[in-house]
Amino acid sequence: MVVRTIYIARHGYRSNWLPQGPYPLPPTGVDSDVPLAKHGIDQAKELAHYILSLGNQPEMIFSSPFYRCIETSEPIADILELPINVDAGLGEWYKPDREVIPVPAPLESLENFFPQKLNKNWESSVIPSDKGETEEELYLRCKNFWPKFISRVEKDFPNIETVLLVTHAASKASLGMNLLGFSNWREPLDEDGNIIRSGSCSLDKFELVPSTSDEGEETLPFESRQWRMTMNGNTEFLTKGEEMNWDYRNAFEAGSDADMKLRREAAAAAATEAAASAAVEGPYEQPTESVYVSVDLPSNSYRERAEIDRTASLQYSGLNTPHPLFKIGNKLYEGDWKKLVGTELAFLGEAVLNKKSRGEQLDKNDADDAGDEVEGGDGESGAKLESESHQEKDGEMQQEDEEEHSERIYRITDRIALTRVQPM
């Protein structure tokens, strides 16, 4: 027989992902080898019960040697009454520029935390470099993993057709894209641009495509087999659905302190914005503030102008803070607000009719000139535009000279200079 179905799961919600500490130290003493939060343990139990409900259940379980993955595997192993096979080839991705490259605890140490749960006879298919890995090296590790892993399973366990692998976000995506025959994990799965999703405790499923060749599947080399993905990042069984999704477009290691800092700042900014939108003044809703940002990247040479890739995504957080963050593509920038006064813009037809004096009006030429000033920029900054109020004031309006204008006046009060955050 051959392996026909492969499930790949990401570990559950980590303890260092919680909004507030205290955070537990790694039980194994290995840097970054943190345990799951209680929420992550609950997720692992939900995953176990979901797998039990499947018609095609795993017959063997394989786990990354890091604590959080074995913790995620444990409820599944208990409910299916199976041992956990620890394989370093499923380990986390750590970049070479990291200060400490975590090396997982040996099996003898792990047995102290998971007694009688681990299979002592399984040997790792591949061993990740203790110097860290580039993106290309991670992909090559996963490519080398598959033929060695499948060959060993089919040789030593010839009756096994369905297996479950519990790993990490980057490894999960890289393993899946290799299995599907892609040359790297940055290629989209389809013409719609979909990618492999990797929320905490999410589950992928891959099924072997029946061979049409004259050779039997038992003799067909693994490299010649074709797989189709029939489940992508499934979290329908989790009470809170998908959480902490990560993919290669994130500039930081999945779940790292830098990753969590960026996520929390984005969440705080979103919460602040939502609260402002929900606030009301008296019987009327509070007017919304329009923020226009023209982003020009800093250039290393005054002779050259840095340009943004038109396909690059733009994210920002903390606009109400002294140093907001901007993420353009996979590069992170920190902003610094600078004062700029005396420039105004008029947007016709953008406001409700308001009364205002002639002295406050801008004619069309002034508006055009102001627009040109912003459009030109200084090559290193964006602009924050603040809406100017047009409310009537008693005794300040000249009744006979009042006219109605359906325009909104904006005064440029600030500009923001961007500085690249290093290292990435």
C-alpha cells in the first residue's frame, strides 16, 4: 500500500500570544520553545474531536519536536490511541540573522513532559540547520523531507494510508506547496491568488491523485506522484474560528515578539478607529475625519527617486501615535510627524451645504495650486489632512454676503517622514 491521505496541522494558540502576561518560561529551557496558552490547549482538543468525526482518520501522528506542537498532538494521540512520532524535519523556521537559533530538546528530555506518549524508534527524516535557514533553504528542507519520510513510512508501515503531521506556520505552507509541486511558496494556488492559510490549529488535507500510468502506485516514485489539496487552513471546528493566520508576506517570524508587537499595534489602532466611528455627539453622529496620506519612500541618493511597487500592499497602524508604523510590501517603516502649516485644499461637491463668509473661501485657482503643492511632495513624506469646521458663529456672519457652497475645505497640518526599520 501507499500513503494516500496527508493531514497537516499547525500548532494551537501560543502562550506568548496572549495580550497580557505573565508569560511562562519555556518548559524545556530552549529559547522560544513556549507552551500553548489554555486557549491553545482547548483548540487542540477541538481539533482532536474534529479528527475523530472524520471518516478517514489518521493512522499515524508525526510532530515537530517543539513543545507547542507535541502539546497540540497530545489530545489527538489520546483520542485515537496512537503514539506521537517526533520528526525534526517538521521543525520551526528560524532565520539566520536571529540572535539565537533554537535547537529542540532531545527525545529523552521530551519524554519527561509527555511520558509514554512518544515513539522512541522513529528517526527524523531531515535535520534543519542549527545556523538558521533562508526562505529558500526552508523550502529545500521540506522538499527533501517528503521522499525520505514517505519512503520510510511505506517501508516500515506498509498498511498505513493516512497520516497527520503537526508543525508550524511556515513549515506547513512550505510542506504543502512542495507536495503540490510548486517551485516556491510565493506562487498562488490558483488564478484568484489564494494561498495556504495557517491560522492556529488550522488543518490542511492532501489526497493522492490516482495514477493513470501502467505502473502501479506502489512502484511509482514519490516525485512522480500528484496530490490535490481538498482542505485549506480549515478552522470550522474551532469555537473562535481562524486566529493568528500567518503567511510568507509577514516580515517577521510567525508568533515572534516582533510579529506580536505589530499585530497588537494594528489591533489597538483598529479598536481606536472603531470606537471613534461609534461615538456620537448629542442626537447626531460625530463627523468622520478624512485622512489623506501621500507615501513617498526615502531615497539613499538625492539624484534618485524611490518608487513603490504598484502591486505592493499598504498597511498602517498607530496614526494617532507619535511614531506610526507603515508596512509597504514586506518592508516596515517608522513614521515621524512634522509640522506643516498654511496650505489648504478645497474638494468640491464633497460636503453638505454650509454657510460661510467670503473671506474664508478659496477660489478654484487657489485650490489647484494647493493640490499641486501636495502632489509634488518632497520625496520623503506623506500628508495628513484635517477637515476645517464651517459652523456658523453668532454675530460673525454677514447676512447679505452669505453664500452656500457644497465644498469641503482641508488644511494640511502635518507631514510624515518615513524611515526604514532595520533589520527585517
